[in-house]
Amino acid sequence: MSSPGAEVVTIPARITAQGLADVIKRDVSEVSAILKARQEPDGVEDILSAELAVKAAKALGDTVVIEARDLTLEYLYTYEAVGEIVEKPEGRAGHLFDGVTSRVDELDARIEAASEHWSVARMPIVDRNILRIGLYELEHDRDTPTAVVIAEAVRMAQTYSTERSGSFVNGVLAALAKNVRG
């Protein structure tokens, strides 16, 4: 178990075994051993789901939480691909999910207006959901600095989408930010 006052670390929804080891400051062999004991893929470059990463860290006495934007992206992807979700995320991820899904048409219209020669329907599902999250945050979460919203969106695009998605997301959100926040 984590000792009282131990640091809680935030991780993306998908992380390699090596990445988890680095974040929790453990040798990758310790993480691999936990994964192997659970009969999960245990290679250093194997990608762990959010749930598995949390369980592996906990087994080592560390506490990790999943970044709310990443979790929201995962739920939005499932919602769009399948048409429903069994259980809605909680906390900040739930707030972002509800905000985006309740305003999806409005967000899409604004994104489409800001993206030159791209309709929202033509965008990869991951990119359009990252843009929806980013625009929702720009409009409704004034406490988060614009640079942070854009940087997090670019990070997610680089992590979960295509090679060019980071620059695309950056350009569209920067244009939207000028209109939303001035």
C-alpha cells in the first residue's frame, strides 16, 4: 500500500509497461513481474489499459489515476463507435463527457467552421473527439489556461492518433481559442 502522503501520479489512459515503470519510479522488471503474475502481456513495450496500469501500480504499492481528458476520449470513442456506453465516467471525466455529448452538434459546427477544408465527418474519430473536448474546455472551463488545453489536446493527438494529428489539432484549437477566449 502507498504510505500516507505518498504521491498520486496521473497517467494517460494507455501507457507501456516501461512508461508506467518510469512514472512510478520503479524498475520495469517489477512492473513486468506483476503483469506476468496476472497472466497479462509483460513486455516493456506492451501497452496497458488504464484499468490494468492502475492495478499493476497498486500491486506495487503506488497510486496512479488516469488523466480525465484521456478517459473522456476513451468514453467518447466508445460512445460514437458503439452508440452507447454501459457506465458513464465519474468526476472530471464525467463532467467533460456530459458536456461534450450534450453539445456535440454545436461543438461540431464550430470545429468545422475553424478547420479549413475538413468536415467533422471526414476527421478521424479520435481527432474530432479530441477537438470536441478541447473546445468544450475552452468555452466552459475558464480556469484552465488556453495553452494547457491546447497542449493536452496535442499530446492526446500525438499519443492516440495519426502522425499528422498533433499539428492539425493544434491549428484548429488555436483558431478556436482566438474566437472563444480572444
